[in-house]
Amino acid sequence: MKYILLKRFTKQLENFSISTQKKFWNQLDHLLNNFYYPSLQLKKYDESRGIWQGRADRKVRFYFLIEDDTYILLEIKKHPK
């Protein structure tokens, strides 16, 4: 699988601490190699638009689409809870 970071995603990621950024990149590596990796805790976020949610860490979630063999990373933000 491949991935694409949208500009909005990149800007949002830059606003997080270096520690959180490293956690995200680690989780992205897991996503690329094993969709079912437990710590990702992936789930369908918006069925109608095909958007998935994954965990970067306990407080941060990232959102993406799957098109063919590519993950399109849309947004990364703090979890509201």
C-alpha cells in the first residue's frame, strides 16, 4: 500500500508535538504493513463517505480514505473525549 498526505493533514500534523508526530509515523508504518495491527484500533468513521479512523495515540485520531492501493490521509486531530 501507498499513502498520500493532503496539505491540510500535513499542516495539522505540524501543530502536534514531535513526540505525537513520531507516534503517528509509527502508526502509519503499522497501517501500511498490517491493516489489523491492534494499536491502530481502526474503525469506519463515516460509512457513506468511506472514511476510516485510526489512533495515533490515546488522545489523537487520524482519518483516511482507501482508494485502490492508496491511503489518503485527510485529517489528524485531538479526540474529543
